Amino acid sequence: MKVEGNTRANDTLDTAETIDDDTPEFTLDQVREHVEKDNLWLAIDGNVYDVSDFVPRHPGRDHILLGAGIDASEKFEHYHSRHARKLLKKYLIGNLAPSE
């Protein structure tokens, strides 16, 4: 079920993603378990993305691995365009759990 008004927005890129009630939540420790080229999750702006299938096509080649195991929000924003943000949406697998 979609929750009206429950969105995450990125002011810089003027995009928002709607968060579902049943969207899985992952901790940063869980994201850290997926840091290899063939099994890569990224934590960006409170969301978790499985970009494993995209790694071979990443224009920056292995630079994508610099975002592995950390909150890669700032790195992503620094190096990527609006188009990249749109491409990222298809790899969304869940939300990043708040830090304790």
C-alpha cells in the first residue's frame, strides 16, 4: 500500500520516491555484506539499491565500488546527473534503517 505524503526528496535533483509500507528495511551492516562487483548494494539518500547488474555497465568502471559499505549519498550526488538518479530507481530494493 502506498502511503500518501510519505516521500523522500532530494532537493538538489528535484526527485522524490514514494515509500511503501511493505518495503524491506536494511541496516548499514547488511549493506556491508554486499560489496563485491557481482553482489553490490549501495545506500543512497535513505534507500538501498542492488546495483549488481549495473556494475559492468557503470561508466566509471570500478569507481562504483567506492560507495560500497557506506552511506554513498554524498559521493553519488557529487558525481552523478539527474539521468543517473532516474536509472537508479529501478534498482531500489528497500529503505536504509535509521542509525542507532
